Amino acid sequence: MHNNSLKKLFVFMFLINILWAGNKEYFGVQEFIDFSNQQTISDDFIKIIQKDAQKIKKQDKKVRIVLVYPGKQLTDYWIKSKVSFEKRLNKLGIKYELIMHSTKPHVEIKKQSVLLAQAIKEKTDYLIFVLDANKHAKFIERIISKKTPKLILQNITTPLRRWEDRQPFLYVGFDHMIGSQMLADYYIKKTNGKGKYAVLYTSNGYIGYMRGTKFIDYVSKNSELEVIHEYYTHTSKENAKNATLDLLALNDDIKFIYACSTDIALGVIEALKEKNLTGKILVNGWGGGSSELQAIEDDLLDVTVMRMNDDNGVAMAEAIKLDLEDKEDKIPTIFSGKMVIVDKDIKKEELKKLRERAFRYTFDVKE
């Protein structure tokens, strides 16, 4: 092994499947919309997101907003989320104070809990957080039981079933399972559904499950492709590089390496370059941020699923506006943004249009 702390999965996700209990713990997006009878509300909200900002008509007081993000990553998703959110708030004419805390994903759980407690103590109006680790759910349950601050869960679009009658103010993001199925369809077509592959997970939390385990499930049901290596990377580029070098030493007769995040994809790319295997083993990105799109243009990355990134920041701002105008009945529980597949064959003009659409507020924001 290249890194003793790198944990290889020898049991094919058995423990994770027990931990997450399939999809029984979560509603799917459409499933919840149907369950809560929110189709019209959801459709109307999506139309608002696509339109230009309309100034707020009523605001009694300045609001305090706290972001606790796992933003210490190579992906620009989090910084662009913040910028698009702020720019839309400004265009809406909302008076606000914004505090952002950036933490390392998966490894700074205690720090996140301190920041959440601090936000509650300081009488925050809107708290924006994530749900990936099991411990996050415990923090969140305490917050939603108090009803203040109003909680926006970002980067998750599948409501927890056990919170059925007391969901957070808003779930916002891009559906991980749908995005992963889009990538799975690409790989199945590219390989004619045959061959071996490897999977590099983020962690054994929500993101790893939805992007990784569900990818394997879908591929197994729809092809003869066989997963032969699986690793946790804790969303570390270095761990991803080491995992790739390790799996290549064991068996380089694989068609592709499925990466569950930007940081992982960039680590895989480095390893493939080191072994002169660029272009011989396929690799994907996840999210379609600036570094991934550049890697596609540089012929280093084969494909990614690209989020219409700034829509999630716009959605959060518009939900707050509706709330301040006492129109909470017009806010859906979930906003799930659009995604598209981008591969190395895309024409420059088409990619330019996608960039302009996805980054309508953050086109010039760099990582």
C-alpha cells in the first residue's frame, strides 16, 4: 500500500448497506413531491429560479445568515454557491448579514458542531449546513426540533423519512443518485457493458452512498461490468492518487475508474499521468466545476456530470425572500437542480454556453 492510513474496502459495502438500509431511510425527489403534494409548488419555484430577480416587497428586519460549509476542497462548488447566493440576495434587495465558516469534509465534525451551536446561540435567522456524516443528523434534529434558526440543508435532495412531519426549511442541491446514473449510462455505453472497473468513494457517509454504492447497484443491474477495487479516500486528492497507484499495481486491466468527487478525480488523473495511462483508462469528474472542465479541455478527464451550479444559490435566496414576504406556502421542501453530461467530444461553443448557463453569477469566480 502507498498509504497505510488508506482503507481499502475488502467487504463489498456490506456494512454500508446495513448502515444506510437501502433507500428506506430517504425519500426520492419525485417520491417526496408526490407524497407531500408539492408538484405545483415545485414547478412554480423552478420558474422563479430561471427568471431574473424581482425585488422583495416586504422585509421587517435585517436577517442573519450563517453558512457552515465543507468548503476546504479543490472543487469550486462551495465558493460558487456562496457567491451566487449573495449576488441573488443583493439583486432581490434583501437586507442581510452573512457569516461563512469553511471546514474540512468528513474530518472536522466536532468543529462543525461547535459552529452550529454558536450559530444557534447568536440568534441566527437562517442556517445553511450539509448532511453527510451520521453525526450531522443528530445536530440537525436538535435544530429542527427548535424550529429556529430556519435550516437549509445543502447538497442533499432526499428528505429523511424519519423527519416526515418536521422537515428542514429547504433541501437544495443536485440529486447525487441521478447524476451517478447519468455517469453509469455513459460508462455502460462506452464499454459496451463489459469489463472491470474501480470505485473511489468519498467516505462511508451519505455522499459516498448515493454517488458510489448506488452507482455500483445501477451498473450491476444494467450491464456485465464488474467492480474489482473499492477505496475510501475521505475526499483527499492525495489519498485518491495513492489508491489509484495501489489498484493499478494490483490490476491495471480495468476499463475505468469511477471518482465520486472533484478532488478524487484530480488525484486519479495524477496517478494515470505518472503511469502513462492517460486515455487508456477512463476517469470521470463529479459536478463539472472549473477544474474538471479544464481537465476535459486538456484531454485529461473523459467525462463529468455538470451541475447548473448557480441555481442552488439562487434557490436559497429566493426561498428566503418568499419566507420574508410571509409566503412560506410557496416554498417547496426540495429544490433539485439540473445536470448534464459533458465529455471530451463536446464542441467548444456548446461548452461555452453550458458554462454561461451554469455559472450565470459566478462565471469569473476562480477556485
